[in-house]
Amino acid sequence: MSNFTDFSTTAKGITLKKHLEESHKDLHQWFLLYQECLVAGLDQSAIRTLEVFEQILVFHLTFEDQWLLKDALSTTRWPITVYRKEHEKLEAALSKLKRKTADYLTFSGRKKRHALISLIEDQLRFYHLMEHHEEREEQDLFLFMPDLSASLWVVPYKKLLDSFLSFKENTVRQLDNLQ
Ligand SMILES: [Fe+2]
Ligand SMILES: [Fe+2]
């Protein structure tokens, strides 16, 4: 018989799990916006969008590192070190993506188009890494998280997202107006 408490079944646990899963969806949306800006030729917006994505990702990873991966959770299917390593991998892959995006903007003509094709391959690799990590969390780690109050996450996270709201609205408006 199991000797641990499944905190995902408590009210607080369910709420925090739901909010962290929502944040995974936010990350997907910002990543798609970054890709769309690139394809649409809105180079500066693409750079800014990737910066925003990075800030949200770092905030998300830091929260998980601090609150979910700190205690020795012997109950998760995957060891905590697997999650920590994946966080490091995501940050390294994102740094590479940022470098390649900055390089891409310095090119023109065919060189730029070829660089875009190569960049899309890197984006796909990063996206799959992120998706795989999130699936693991949602099916394992989040089921065994400590019984934390959701406001610990919701309040600062909402503040962070709100600070990007007008940029997001302007960018979406620009994209909507393109043919
Ligand atoms: Fe994570
Ligand atoms: Fe996560």
C-alpha cells in the first residue's frame, strides 16, 4: 500500500496543477506568435516575442525548480533529476535558438531564406523537447506536487503576463492586418 498523499486530489493541488497546465498552453501560444512573426517578416516583433517567451519560460521553470523539484519526491515515476536536466536542456536549446534568430536577421535574400529553413528545424526540435517535458510533468510530477496554494503562482504570473498584454495585442493586430 502506498504511504504518500496524492496532493493532486486536494483542492489546492488541483487548482495549481490546472494553472501550471494553462501556463504550458501560454508558452505554446507565445512560441507560435514568435514563429508567425518570423514567417510574416516582422523581424523585430519576432525578436521581442522570443524575449517574452523566454521570460515566461524562465519564470515557469524557476517556480517548478523552487517549489516542485526541491523536496525529494520519491513518489514520482521519474526521478527529480530527470526534470532538472530537462529544464537545463530547454534553457540551453532556447539560448541556441535566440542566437540563430539574431543571426538570421542579419542576412538577406536567398541566404536569409535558407537561414529561415534551418531555423525552423531548430524550432521544431525545441518545441518537441518542450512538449515532451510538459507531458511528463502533467502525467507524473503534477500528480505528486506539494500542497501549495495556487495564489503563490497565480498572482506573480498574472502580473508578468499583464506586462506583455499591450505588446501582444499590437502584434496580433499587425498580423491580422497583413494579407
Ligand atoms: Fe518543467
Ligand atoms: Fe512545466
